[in-house]
Amino acid sequence: MSNTENKMTGTISAILPTESISEGKYNKQVFAITNNTGYEGKEVTFAFEMFEKSDGDKIEKFLKYNKVGALVDVSFEIRCNENKGRYFTSLSAWKVFKAEDTGETVADEVLDEEPPF
């Protein structure tokens, strides 16, 4: 099965505080974008997660170049994880671009690490 790249454009509607997870080994950043891709153009919100090792700088760069209200293109992967018999689906962002700029990346480093769960 091949892994296809998913992309979505929207306006950042929330940036949550960065979390330290897995006993401080990783950092997790959650942000949300809103667009009009819902049924009959209805506004919908999508929450994305970014992970990095605790000594990384990807989240720092994301926070430096992105603010609530910014129009962005997000490249992401849809993931499903199992934990104690429960399944969780997440949108794992690995690139974020300014939507109005066609070539310059905002925080375009690929997250090489798998999520810690």
C-alpha cells in the first residue's frame, strides 16, 4: 500500500499550548485550521498534530512563522493508533506553508520521527 500525500488549505483558527509527552522525550503541538470544504460549502475545522523529539526545533519554527488568522497549506498524513483496545485517528502535519506564497516554506522540515504511541 502506498502512502499518498494529503494537502489542505485553511485559516489557522487555534494554536494550543505545546505539550511534553512520553516522559519528556517528545513534544506535541496541536493547531486547527478552518475552511469551507464541508457539505454545501459549510465551514469546518480540522485539528492537526505535530510531533518532534524534545531537542528538536520544528515546533519552535512553526510557532515563529504561524499565527491565528494566517492562511496556510498543510501537508499531512492520516494516522490511526490503538491504545488498550481503543482506536484514535489523527491528522499528523509534517509541512506547513504560507498559502499566499507558492514556493517558500514556513516550517517545511519533514518530521522523521513516528509518534511516540
